[in-house]
Amino acid sequence: MSFLKMLFIWWRGATLGTLWTTWRHGRPVGTDKFGNRYYRDSTGKRRWVLYNGTVEASRVPADWHGWLHHTVKDPPTV
């Protein structure tokens, strides 16, 4: 049953497609105080987060939010 949840229930964590994309194309950038992990692709055009626990956008700190939305060029870890 957990495999089906991973396929269809996105609010409980990363879906299979997101995990596949992260594994194939993701370059780790850093983590925040909540344990969320941030990634980008090799070109830097796509940026995404893998949430630690329930998927809730309000759990992304402001500095990481700016990086995710291309407001700032460098991630907060730099």
C-alpha cells in the first residue's frame, strides 16, 4: 500500500516521479533547519525542495524561498 501512496499522494512526501528526477538530474544544494533538502539541475534553471515530512510550503524559510523562486542567485548555504 505504501507504494501506491508514493505514486498518488503528494502531500505526504515526494512522489516516485520527483524521486526519480532528483536521482537522475538533481544536484544537492543544502538543507534548512527543518530538514528540507534543496536541489537544482545541472543548468541551474530548475530548483526544487524535498520536504522532510508533510509537504507544506509555509515550512520553507524566507531565504530558501527567495532562492527557489530565482529572487537571489546563490543559495543561503554559500
